[in-house]
Amino acid sequence: MSRLKLDDYHVGSVLGVGTVGTIYAATEQATGKPVAIKKLHPAVSRDPLIGARFRREMMILEKLRHPNVIGYFGGGEDTDGNLFYIMELVEGGSIRDLLDSSGSLAWQVVVSAAVQICSALQCAHNHGIIHRDLKPGNLFLTRDGAIKLGDFGIARDVSASDLTDQGLTVGTHAYMAPEQITGESTISGKADLYALGCCLYEMLTGQKPYIAESFPHLFEQHLRAEPPKPSRIIQCPPEVDDIIVHLLAKRPEDRPFNAREVQGKMLRIMDKYGLRDEVSRPPTNGNMKDISAGQVQDMGRQMLQRQIRARLGGQPRRDVSWGKFAAILALIIILCVAVVVVRRLTV
């Protein structure tokens, strides 16, 4: 695990505060590179279990190098012995922020977003990592519409011992799979697929799939209520309805085989409804490849970009090359000369 010194960074404003840690905007002093720092609260930093979870999160992030997972640059302890790590700074907020500001997202946006989320989940599952807390607030956004899965604080690494006692439930209640609620010891990536179904339903409709006034009633719905269809609330292709109902199946074995299967279905929906251009189509031999955020160019992502920029109140800063600058300057000079010539000719 990379060991870094907090003194090598200029710590700026607070980006977010959680139950055990705080995230700060920061700058690497040697390079000027903007980053984010997640640091444990001093009050809990000495707790053995919390410290172990934080170190586990760092080891998990170090494994997951993927365009749709928050980038990890290393970690360490400050001079007081408090754990911290450095990660990619993502400036577009989260899917939660977008839902809070717009209520819901167009189905084209949701299908496009699902392709990216599935890419991140498949990467995690391939490395034996189960997120266990997939929700809109943990899906972070760049200004260009790329989605970054973050907050692996309660993730399970199947190659290591679990830090959660058997029989205990972990996760966020509104997105927990039935097997998480009952505290089963055989949690798999299928639990993340269930949470994905909850997220996609909420992104489409603006409301969670199950709503209740108490946790027992909410858990009862997750365990036994019929999976709701988004089409009862909004208009969307029937294929989208089918995928979400499939993801929300009560038994893990009744859900899709893996995240790549869901991704493939979403890509086929994009093809059917003309949401993808030629550069993002799969190979003609029919082999479906994992599509990363950098490879997808589609209408849904463009719509997502516009919503992000509208919420942030402006367009992202664009760099102007020296070649473009010289061309613009030359054009201005030519226009000025032309104006002078015209004036002399009319005198």
C-alpha cells in the first residue's frame, strides 16, 4: 500500500462529512494537482474496527484501477496518527445531488448511466469485491458525465476475512438486498445487482422502489413485496422495465448472472432506440466487451452532461491551445487591417 505524507498536500475546503470521516479538497504541493483527501475523525481513529475498515477500504481501492471507480493515489497517517488517503477529485457532485435538484432523470440518461455503473461493478466483482452500499450518493459525477463508484467503506473482499459479524446487516436500508437484510453469510455480487435495480428505479421515477414509515415495514417490502415497475409512474421502454424487475428479484439466483449481462442488455436498448453512435458499437463478431466511461459516446451521456453543468451553474473550463490562440489572433489582425484599408479607400 502506497505510503504518503499529509504534509505534501495543501488541505482546502471540506467537501463532505460522514459518521467516521471527512473529505477535503486538496492540492499536491509539488505538482499543483487537485485531489481529495479522506481522513478519519480523531475521535474514532483509535477504534480498532473502524481503523481496520479504513485500511481495508484503501487496499480495495488500490486493487480497482478502472475509469468508473474513484481513483486512489495512496494513504498513510498524519502526525497525530490519524489515517487518511488521497483520491481523485470529482467535481460534478453525485447522482443523489442530481436527483435532489431535478427529481428524476430521463430514461435515456438512466440507460447510459447504467452502462457505466455496470462497468464499475463488474470490475469490482472480478476482483472479489462486493460493494454492499451501492446508492445514488455513492455514484459520483465528473463534469463530462463520467460516473465514478466510490465509498467502499463497508465493502466485502471475499479473499479476506469479513470485518462484519455474521447475522448483522450492513448497507443503506432503502437499497439493501433481502439477503443483506437477513444477515446471510453468503452475500455475493448479486446483492449489488439488487441495489443497482433500486438505484435505476429511483433515477427513473424520482422515488425509491419501496417506501415505509418504519424499518421493519421497509424490510418486509424488500423481503416479500412484488418488485415495482417504473412504467407505472413514467414512460420508458418495456425492456427497461424488464431489466429492473429482474434486478429486484427476491432470490439472488433469480437475478441477472452478473453486471456484464445487465450492461449488454442496456447496450442493446441503446442500439434499438438509436442512442449510440458508430464508435461505441460492439465488434461485428458479436462478442460483448466491457464498455468503460471513456468509450461510450451517446445521447444519454450528453443529456447527463447538460444536467450536471446546469446544476453546477456553468460550463466546464476549456483549455485553448496555442495553435488556436495564434489563429484567432491572426484573424483579429486581418480584420483590423481590412477595416483600416476600407476607411482609407472611403476617404
